Amino acid sequence: MHRHRITRRTFLRWSALAGGTSLLAACGGAPATPDAHAPTAAPSPAEPTAVPVSRGAPVTLNILWENWGDIYNGLMTVVGENFTKENADITLEWNFDPDWVTKLTTLIAAQTQPDFTIMRPAPLANFAARNALVALDEQVQIAGVRREDFVTPLWDAGFFNGKQYALPGGADFWCLYYSKDVYREVGLDPEKPPTTFDELIGHSKEILQKDAAGDIQRIGYNPSAGWFVNWAYIFGGEFYDAGAGKITANHPANVEALARLQAYVKELDVNKLAAFNQRPGTFEAGNPFATRQAAFIIDGFWTYEALDQHAPDIDYAVTFWPTLKGTEAERANYMVGGWQVALPAGAKYPEQAWKFLRYGFIDKSAEMGYSTLNGTCVKSQFQAWEDGLKAKMGADNRMANYLSKFTQTGGFATKYFPLMPVQQFYLDELNRIYDLVMREEMTPQAGLDEVTKNVQAELDKALKG
Amino acid sequence: MAHMPDLAAGRRRGLSPMVQRNLISGLLFISPWLSGVVIFTIYPIVASFSYSLTSYDVISPPRFIGVENYVSAFTSDPLFYQAVGNTFFYALIFLPLSMLIAVSVALLLNLDVRGLTVYRTLFFLPSIVPEIASAMLWGWILNPQFGLVNALLKAIGVPTLGWLSDPDWSKPALILIGLWGFGSSMVIYLAALQDIPRQLYEAAEMDGAGAFTKTWHVTLPMLTPTIFFNLVLGLIGTFQYFTTAFVVTGGSGGPAGSTTFYAMLIYNNAFRYFKMGYASALAWMLFAFVFILTWIIFKTSGRWVYYEGERA
Amino acid sequence: MSTQTMAGASPMISREERHRRRVLQRGAVYLALTLLGILFTIPFLWLLSTSLKPPAQLFKLPPEWIPNPFTWNNYPRALTAIPFFSYLRNTLYISLFNVVASVISCSLVAYGFARIQWPGRNLLFLVLVSTLMIPFPVTLIPTFLIFRDLGWINTPNPLTIPALTGNAFFIFLLRQFYMTIPEELSSAARIDGAGELQIYWQIILPLARPVLAVVALFAFMSNWNDFLGPLIYLSDRNQYTLAIGLYGFLSRSGSAWGPLMAAATMMVAPIIVLFFLTQRTFIQGITLTGIKG
């Protein structure tokens, strides 16, 4: 669901195999029952939906979804069942596919497209550029929903060539988890987490512990390719000049960010870091954060569930992602990722599909979010979402007081990876070069120059075709 | 072909009745496959070839661009040469090694070994583990820190290795994983060994042949049709090698591009980058290459493959 | 290669010497096989051992072999992640259909390629082998279009019906075997007035039993483990197969080694059972060929 990027190799591995989709963590212990939520009035940005209607012939909507595992798939279908309760003439048929991009491509090619689909920014432009998705502008206008009502980066990440092809579904707000236990152990003040990049690296250097063989035994910040783009934005970088159609991977701020990360990785030793990262990930027992061998993780709120299960005795706290100077103004450089919802063009029941979109992901966004462990995208529902989650996790949960950090992050953030038909290639190229730069086979400048050149060539071809 | 001395003569006067009868019954026997080709195979093959001459993203109609896809593989794909190199590295080491091991073990098992079923099962077991599962298992066994292999190396005082996270060791590690599954071709050899008539051995024994002589002069020649089969299919398979590397390295082709294989390029271009035209061109270049190799093997097979059923 | 040790049994040497050598040679063979056997079994035991370990024990250094305490928890976790038995039924249907269809169709087609001489045979055979050389990603979508036009999407048909037309891999394999069967057997039967179908049924098929067992086993295995086909052609969860379920489970579980290894073990176990069952066919094959020789 959320895993836009996970520090774990395995998740990258699997998300890659699943055709760029992201994946869900190991399912938590007892399945959370859907009726455990406190009933909350979810204020909608516009007027509430109409009273139950049941006219017209019964319709079954085909829905293509990312496979989140039985527990979360089940919770998602509950959202659909609730919808059917209010709209007796519309039932939903879910298809959970770990490789939904390939599936959607195939279905569209065969003109057997589903009525409703999950979407992500990376493949979105490819579908939108070929008019394979319904432009939603008209419906959005009629419904009276506005960009300002939403987490804007995820809204913008559905806007391509002047039209809105996807609406926000679940937002990934990222914050910095830190281990107060490790802070105490090292003699750092557990109430003073890092607020700047320099502080983060400074603390990490104090925390870093290696054994005689040079193997990492305790690590502070654990850098990985997946977060490079976020850091680059925080450094003031940009990746695309949409007006000029120019790739700007070698923006000076991007180069600076990559150089700083490279310097840090050099101290860790890239091979020792790779070896350290083969430990279990955050969602499993024995992960380094749980064993107090890692001081930080950057992740979304959903990680609380795994930490409850695998690290019940860790004293952790959550703080904002560090910036350059630690000012609030810089938080506009935060990125938000996540998934979206879209309607394939040429499907049978666009009206009913819109109805479900409106219900599940706008009107009931908070409820959908807290019941399926996704971030709500509707700003006015932040509070309802936090309340719902608190009821679900218990008010005394370690995470309960930090939920607002995540929604605030969503409020500050303005950045998203720019939409273009070659986005997946761009991201893959960045990952490839990141690895080479960390291994010091290329300088940051040369690496990002190469990305710029390669992606620009592909983009020119794609725009020409 | 002893029973058809008149084939050449028949050609001259049109087909002789016997050749005609053979042609009809031959075609009848292969008719299930022929109909399958017509229904399921021809169109996709022709379609993919025509895609290779177009710019095609699957969603909108293809646009003809001639051989541009073929040219750009050599001129503008940053991964093409690395992928070709990695694929050759893997194929050239893995294929001979796996064939050698499979034939040797099958021959050893054929020496009237007691406990044959146990050994056969032991060697075959790994090859029935689904490829994805075996990739995960080996990722775990080769884990630099908690893995079994490095623990063994440590125990005997040898420096441990980074395996799949070290660019120098990632391909050898993948070859190791592949070799673990040699059992499937071994089973084919075993079946072939059971088909060798006892009388051939008896005749050799009467000539005073020892076990080695028998193996060299009876068993191996009789195995050549199967070796031929495994060679051709091994060639086809290793050049399309993909799944294990993809799972083990996260489809990233890393570390440092050391596990970017040719088939992975095809998959990524087709389904991640929406470049079906380019992917098809890559696929057809692979086809041409493997076809030529296979054709050479077929042409030379008369010299080393021995078909008892085709004895003149 | 240990066959080297078998070299040179000269008839000149004494009986005792020969006996001594024989024992040594035997010993060497068993030693080689056993060492190799252990080597190949270790990963498998590690799979089992990992699947039965409590999470904390996984990351002990040096690694421990015996789970302490034994824990079965990973298995229910893997089992409940998917509706095991309904997926099992679907998988069995597809796999068994493929076994029966492949054995029948491939053995017929291979006969046409191996035991009858006709003009154009070798050319068509090369075509058959060539169809294996095109990587699947580029034929996947056109193939999907065919199945759509046949109205087979969301039915198991794309995963079963094509088996009736044979499979190039198996046809090639069977052809290689048929071609090792002496031609005299066929020509003698022809002189007795037997038709090709009769020769196929009464002579070739019985002799090809070992390899037919291999075909059956491989057909079962490949369908059992196939996840790409079901993933593309099936949308209805009621028709999903075990491989999809386990693939989904594996893909979501990252490096949750315990449950992963449990899932892999469950996937493999039925095939082991099948292998033991088909072992009998292998052995029957031996006796039959014994008679033949």
C-alpha cells in the first residue's frame, strides 16, 4: 500500500518485480477488524453524498487494485461493501494484482479495461498521454472539489498536460523515527533529535559503531537510493523543467545532496553498509531498530504497527524530516508520495465508477485511510483520520501523539516527482547512478550528468512519438 | 533411412506413393501442434516482429520507424552492452558447468548404485523448488552477515564474501544458485540411460570392456541425443535467463549493474518503460543470435549425435 | 569427474586384484555421490530448519541448525495468507489437465517428427524449436488478444486448452527419445502390416515410458509453479492458483524468512509426493526396457 520506498532491499526487489508497484509490509499479528473504528463523521470538502439510491439496472464494477495482502485487501473491500450498502445497484468486483501495471496495460491493449483502477505517479503519464484514462476535470468541477482541499503534491501528481487524470488516494507522509534508547546509550539528549541534515549526520557519526573487522554494529542514519530525491528537494534541487521540457537531474543542489550522501557513505564503507542492510527490515522481528542497532528510520505512520509487534519495548519518538537550516519555511520542500485512483477510458460504467471514487476516496477518505492504514489526502479530514487511528491503536500507543507530525508534513509538502512519460526510466537511472556514485565509480557530477543525458534522450523520443 | 532408398528418385517424378503416404501420416501426427501454431503462435510471433519496427507503447497504435529500434540498442541504450556482457558471462560459465555436472552425476548413478532412489531424489529435489522460492532461499543462505555460507567460511578461517551485494561476486553467486537446480536435466539423462538396450552392454562386456570403456563407447554415444537436447534448450534458456536474478537483486540489476541481464532489459522496456517496440527489437536480436547458434548445432549434430533409430 | 577412477580394468590382472579395485572404485563412487548429495541437500535442510525456527533464532551467530524451540507458527501464517484449499483445487485442475493433455498430444506429435520420414520434416522441426527462442514479454500481449477473441479471459482455458496442441519443449524431448529406438522394430511391424498409429501405440509408447514419466512430471511442475500465466489471464479470485497466492505472499513478506520458507516448503511438498509416486513409473520403465534389450 504505502511502501513508496523502503530502506529494505527486499522491498525494492519486490516492488520492482511487481512492475513498479509498491508493496505492503508483512501482515501484522491479529487482523484488525473493520468494525473496530470509532464511528467518525468524515466531513467532506463538498456537500455530502446523496441518500441511498437504488434505481437503474444492477451494475458490477471491475476494480483493479494493487495486492496488499489478504488483510489489507480485505479492509479495502469493506470500503466497497459500505459503498454498496448505500448504492444497492452497484456491486464491486475486486482484482488484487501484485503486478497491476502490466495487467492494466494488457487489459487496455485488449480493450477489456476495468472500470476503476489504482494508479501511481510513475506510470500515470504513460497512460494519460495516450488518453487511456478519463480526464476528471469536469466531474471534479461538478462535485465542487478543489485542489486546495487535498494534499496538493499528490493532487498535482495526477495533473498531466493540463488535465486531471487521477485523484489522490492514499498519501505517504514521511517523518523521522528515532530511538531514544540509542540516544541515551550514546549520551545524546533524547529530547533533541536532529533538525538539520548536518545534525543528522553529526549524531549518526557519534552513534556509528564498528567492530574490529569494520562490520557495522550500530548505525545512525541509514542512507539508501530511494530517499535521494527527497534529499535533493530539501537541498533545493529540481528534476524537471516542464516549461522547457528539460531534464535537470544535474541541478547543482542535486549534485550537492548526492555529494554529501557520498561523503557520509564513505565513512560507513559501502560494502559494510550493503552487508548491514541484509538484516531484517523494519517490518520484521529482529530488525536493527528493534535491537537498538539503528537509531533512525525514515518512514510513514503505518510502521507503528510493525514496531508494536516486533519492538514493543523500544522507546521511540517521531520528528520532522531534517532540513538544511531547520526552519519551518524549508518544509515546503518536503515530498509526498502515495497512490492515486483513476478511471480507465472506454470502460463500461464511468458514472458509477466516479460515484465510488467520490465515496471511497473523497467523502470517506479519512475512514478509508485509518481502516486500511493509508494516509488521508483530504486536509479537512486530517483530524477525523487521526481520531480514527488513535481509536484503532489505543490512545496510549507510542505513536498516538505523533500522528499530527505526519499530517503536518502533508500540509507543508509541495514537492512531487514531476510527471513525464519516462518517469520510471528516470527513477531507475537515478537508482543505478546512486549505486555507482556510492561505490565511487563516478563523481556525483558525472553521474547526474549521465542521468540527464540519458533521460533527456528518452524524453525527446517519447515526446516526438 | 534404409527403408526409403527411392526418395531421391521419387522427387524426380513427383512424390512416390510411399513418400506421399509418409507425408500424410507425418502431417496427421503433428497436426495437433500445427493447429496450435496456427491458432496460438503465428500471430504473436508476427506481431512482435512487426512491433520491433515501430514505436509502440501498447496503449496507442504503433508507428512505423523502420530499424531505428535496432540501431538505438547499439547507440543509445546505456545498459545494452553491460547486459550483453553479463548474459555472455553467465551463459558461457553456467551452461558447460551444468551440463558437465548433470551428465557426470547421471552416469555415476547409472553404475547400478544401491540407494539409487535416494540419490536421485536428493539431486532432483532442488530443481522442483519454484524459482522464486529458491531465489529467496539463496538470498538468505548467501546473506553476508547471517548466511550459512559465510558462517562456514568464517569457521574455516577464510575471509567472508559480500556475494549478491558485491559486484565481483554477484554473478558467480547466481551461477551457484543455478547449478543447484541441475536435477531437472539429470532426470532427463537418467530416463535416457534407462532406454539404452542391455544387449549393447552385454556385447561390449563380451569384448572385454571395462566400466570406463563401456561408458565411453556405449553409454555416451547413446546419450548424445539427450545431450543435444539439453544443449539446445540450455542455450535457449540461459540467454533468456531472468527470474532468479530479478528476484534476488530486486530487478535493479545491481550491485553496480553487475546482474543486468539481457532478458531483464526486454522485460523492463516492455512493461516498465512502455517501450514495446524497442523491447521487441531486443527480443528479435536475441532470437536471431540464438537461432544461428542453434542452427549451427543442428547442422553439426550429424557428426556427434548418434540416433539408434536412424541407423542405415 | 569420478568416472576417471573406473578406467582400465585390464583382463590381465588377477582376480583378487580386480576385486580389490572394484571395491575401491565402488567406494569412490559412493563417496563422491554422498558428498555431492549432502552438498545439494544442505540448502534444502536450511529451508526446512528456517521454516521451523522462532524469529529470534534466525539471526544468531554462528547459525544454528536445530530449531529451538520448534515452532509451527510460520506455517499457519503462510496458510492463512491464502485460501489454500480452493487455490489447491484450481491448481490441481490446471496441472492435471496439462499432464494428461501434454502426454497425449506431445507423444503423438513427436512420433510424427521422429519415426516417419517425410519431406519438410526437418524444416518444421526447426520451426518448432524456434518458437522457444522468443522471450515471453514481447508475445504476451498479442497472445492475450487471441485469448480475448476466443472469449477465454477470466477462464482457466488459456492455461489448459493450449496443452492439447502440444508443447515444443516436450515434443523436442520425446523426439530425441523416439529417435534412439531401433528402426528395425518399426520396420518389422510394418512388414506385419501394422499402421503407424498401431506402431505408436504398441511399440513406441511402451518403450518411451521413462521419458513419458519425465514429461508428466515436468508438465505438472511447470504448471504448479507458473504464476505469470495465471496472473495475466485470471482476474477472478475464485480461479486463482497456489502459485499466485504464494507469489503474492512471498512478494509482500520481504525478508520474513520464517514464513517465506514455510510457504516455499508447502509449495514443494506436493511435488515431492508426486515425485515419489512417479518413481514407480521410472522403475517400471527400467524393467520394460530390460525386457526389450
